[in-house]
Amino acid sequence: MSKGLLIVLSGPSGVGKGTVCSALRKRVPELVYSVSATTRQPRIGEEHGVNYFFKSREQFLSMIENDQLLEHAQYVDNFYGTPRDFVEETINSGKDIILEIEVQGALKVKEKFPDGVFVFLLPPSLEELKDRIQGRGTENQATIDHRMSVALDEINLLEYYDYAVVNDQIDLACKRIESIIIAEHCKVRK
């Protein structure tokens, strides 16, 4: 049996990673979603192993110490990370797995899993990206300016990715990513 692929989808905040990933999973139901581990408490309706792997702080720190995470980060008072075992078991079973993640996390994953397929989601233009961030209506101008500055820095990291996909229309972006997955499965491996 051939191994599955680790597809890493990332890009700047506001580019639509979550929306594209969700639509792609509906189009390609056999694509496994990489479930993250977290130390935060479950919200109503969330299930262990479906939404997150809920861990105690001690369990999470042990996972870091034992190199059981492909990447991890701390936001506010909680840790989040990608469990290595879940990803490797999925790939070894012949299934493809998708990891939707921010750019810095993707670069950490690439260090530990260079055989992954790294896809950078781009906005149609920087103006469109700014409109999307402003359209959320949740940030003040200083935060929007900061997000745009970070987005430019992240776009400059494009060279570390295998593919760039413009998210001009969700359906088209999904078709492009599906094509990448098909092409990767047809690749002659050494």
C-alpha cells in the first residue's frame, strides 16, 4: 500500500484558509483533517478527537518534551499543536491528511516533515486581502495595518512552499488544490 500525503495549507490571516479547507473537505471527503491538540477547555458541542485532542498542560508539555508534535505554539494561556502520531498513522494507512495552519507553524512542520506538500494560499490582491480583514469588522485600524504588514512578511516566505494557489473564488481554489493532490499522487518518487 502506498503512503498518503501530508498537505499543508497556509497563508496570511484573512486569505480564507478555513473557508477553502472546509469546502475542500466537502469536495474530497476521504481527505482526513489534521486534528490539533490543545490545553484549552472544550466548548459546548466539541468532541475529543474530532475538534481537538484536549490535553492537560502537563500532558502537552510532555508531548513537547518527547518530540510528539510537528509544531506547537502558545496563544494567550493555552497551547496548540499538531500531534505527530496522528499525522504519521494517517499517512501510513494510505490516507491523505490536510493541515490548515498559519505560516510560521507550516515552516516548523516543513523542518520535521520535508516530504509534505506545502500549499500557500494567496489573496487575489493585497487590496482584496485588506478588504477581507476589514470586512470582519472586528479589528481597529492599527490591528488591520499590523495584519497587513505581517501578511507581506508571510508572502515573502512563498519560496519555501511547493505550490501557490490564488483564492479568487473558493470553488476554483479547491479545484486547484485537488489538481495538486492528483499530481502529487502521480509523481514518480525516487
